[in-house]
Amino acid sequence: MSFRPRRRSLRIAAIAAYFIVAASGSRAATEAFQDAADWPMAGKDPAHSGKADGPVPPYREAWRATLGGGGPVAGPIVAAGLVVVVTDRDVRALDAGTGRPMWKVARSAGDAGVPAASGELVVHASGGARTGTVVARTIVDGALRWRTNLGSAVPGPIVIGHELVLAGTAAGSLIGLDLASGEERFRFEAPGVIAGAPALSGGLILASWEERGTGRATVRAFELPPNGQAPAPLWQITTDPGLLASAGVSVGRATVFVAAGDGSVRAVEPEGGVERWVVRLPEVTASDQIPLGGPALIVADRLHVSALDPASGEERWSYRLADGRNLGGREVNTLSATTPAVVGSAVVLGDATGLVSAIDLRSGRRVWRADIGNGAAAPPAAGGDLLYVATLGSEGELVALEHDVEGKLLDEVSDTVLSPVRAVLNFLVAAVSAFIIILGTFRYLLGGRRAGSEPSQ
């Protein structure tokens, strides 16, 4: 593993920024420090824009780290010159430029989503069932700042915004904690598991839950409450029964986007919850898959990643990246464990085999792909000139990718797209086959008539 002095200087600058923030203690300074963090939570920010300027494809491996600890259980975040990953038994921070281990702390085994960072803190889930907690640590050294017991596992990502930590539990609680102290500011009880990432934009909180036994998912919008008060419900949407009772939410271009387990994608007005449009994806989506709002709405389902027009829902392109084949046991090759990342002019995500692909944002063609290792690829995170992807499971690793100046871009069309030449050839083959069948049938019938009309001897 090579050491890059330029990246080391970036990390030193990030650490210096941390001490400036800690010394000032002001919210403005904290927000400035958060802006310097490259990808501090799932979807990059509380609204889940999921977009970074680079690095752009093609890529090559910059470094690779075997994590241990039972392997990653969620995707990484990038903040303060560090990459932070939650494994089954611990939380680890690595130097973002070199992959060198910086600190490691134990956590109780249990469900956990992508952690989140803000200012001087990184926040993660620990434990499961009745022992589920949310833990805040100082990001530069992993020192414990606070720990709050929620009484249930936190299976989805942590989201931070407006000095508020949002966490959803398996018992159906949406809980808001004070970022500085960990004190509970509000709690909302939903009739189902909250497994997806909440979203926060302006004064709006969005959360979804899986309604038990119905196959439906509900998305509810709340008004951001004052300290100590319960969030005021504004509106809600319930999906049709689907293969998966799940829904991912984001906010972009003054619109709430919902991708649901019934295969639908909705655009909703933030103020009153009025649906602007509803379209269907080729497949259903899972709770880990967040739609990314922007100039193009990027949505991944079980097998495809698609770009939609955010104003109308019209499909711009769709690329099938997973084939749904059985990988052994109950494992199936899907995209269900990941949310895409828009990196420059490309959409990057991986499948359950560890194959990571970059799709050109404009053309919808695959321009790069590489097998990064065993296990499903988690949601990518970008930071500066590197892109980070973890593979999940006991053999999982963390891989940093950089732009390959000597690499060549691919130009691969999805196997679901029929080219004009192939369409013409298929038509000609079908036409010739039909002509042969008709001609053979006609000759058979004609031959039968002739035989029947011959005089008897």
C-alpha cells in the first residue's frame, strides 16, 4: 500500500479544521466543518442528494483494507479526512488517503445502518432488540461522547441535521436526539419497522415504515418540532401491497421522491403531500435503496438503475446490472443492498457479487466496471479524489478507487435495450421463419388436395 504525501496533507488540514471548530464552539463553525466533510451520512446529506463532483471513471484501486470485526454491515462515510465503517462487532476509522487504521472501538453486535458525522462527532448504532443504542464519538479518536438507549435495534442509517440526530427502530419508533448531548427531543411511534433512512430538509422530516402483515409501506411528513415537543404530522402516503413493504425517501428540486416496494416511484409536493406523478419501475425497491433527486432522478430497484425526469417521471434510461441468479443458499444477485452515488457525470453502484459499475449519466451506457471482492457492494461514498466502496459480510473489505488517467472508458449498452440493427435482424428472421412456415403449410395442404383428387385405379 503506497503512501501519498498530498493526501496526508489533506488529512492534516482536516484535523486542523476540527480543532478550530472545537475551540470556537459556534454553530456556524460546526456547519463549516461539516461542509468540509465529503460524504458524512447515507445519501451524503440529510435530504439525500447523493451527488459529488468526483472522482470520475474510469477507476483504479488506490488502496484496500481488510476490516475484520465480522465484516462491514453498512456502507462507509467520509468526514474529517477519515473513512468510518461499522462492522458487526466494532466501529473503525481509516485514513481516507492511505487506508491506514486510525482508531477502532468495540460495539455490541446487532443491526446497524450507515453512520453519520457532523462537526466533531460521528454517530452510530450499537446492539439489537432491547439493547439497541445510539452512540456518539469524537471523530478524530473514537472517544465516547454520549450513549442513548432506545430500547430497540436501529436497522437503518442515522441522519443528522439541524443539530438533531434521527434514528428509526425495529420497534417502529422515530426518535430525535440532541446532537450535543444525546438527550431525547421527541419520539413518534409508528405501527411498523422503520428500516429506511429518514430525510430532513428545511423544516420537514420524512420517515417511512413497513406496515406489519400488509405488504404496504407508509411515508409520513412531519414539521420539525421545537425542543422537547412531538413532531406535528403534516401528511402521509401509503403504498399498494408489494413484494417488499418498504419505501425510500429523499427531497430534491422542491419535491419529495418516494421509491416503494410495490415498484412505484412518486413525486410529492412537500407542503401538502399532493402527488405530482406516479410511475412504475421494472422491479421493486428495498428499504436500503434511496432515490436521489437532482437534474435527473436516480433510482435503483432490485435489478436495474434508472434515470427519470424529476418533473414528469418519464424514463430517460434504465440499465440492468443484476441478473437475479441464485448465489447459494438464500443469496440472490440483486442491487437491494445499495443506493447509487452520482459522481461527476456517472452513476456508481454495485451488485450482490461485488461487481461495481459506473453508468454514464447522460447516455445510460456502462462506462466502467470491476469486481472489487466477495460480498454485496454497499452504498458508495465519495471524498475528494477517491471513491469508497465496502463489500458486506464476514469477508468484506473497504476499497478506495481513484481516477485512472491511463484507463479507457467502456461503451456497454444494457441487455434490456434493443439496438436498431438487432431489431431489424430479429424482424427479418421472424419474417423469414413465418414465410417458411406459411409456405410449408400451404404446400402440405395443396399436396393433400391433389392426393385426394387422383382417380382410383
